[in-house]
Amino acid sequence: MPHPIPRAVEAELVSREHLVRLLVEQVDRTFSTEGSRKALYELGNLLRRLDESTLRALLQWQGAADEDEMREADEEDATGGKP
């Protein structure tokens, strides 16, 4: 028999989901009224506010970059883009 979720945990999940929905709706409105360039610009601004470990986790979760690709970017930043 599954155990019920504590009310505090359930409330936090509902609150986070509400915030996610609001952000998704904002991106959708931006895409439909101002076009994809504006929406992508705003999405970039949103992502820049996240810490590096969260950005790395998002990249891995999306399959957008592997550890080697992320390490290459770190090395380029350290050398100023020089090989």
C-alpha cells in the first residue's frame, strides 16, 4: 500500500509546478507575440541566473552535451579561446 505524501511535500510540489507553469506560459506568450528571437533571448537571461552545477545538470539531462564537451568549454574559457 503506497504511503500518502506529507502535506508539506505536496504543497511544495504544487507550488513549484505552478511556478514552472507560469514560466512556460511566459515563454509561450513571448514566442507568439514577439517571435522566437525574443523568447530565446529571455530564456538565455533566465538560464544565466542559474548556478553552474544546475546548468551542467540541465545539459546532461537534455542530452545536449556530454562531459567532454562541457570540459572543452571550460578549457576555452581558461585560455581565452586559444588552442
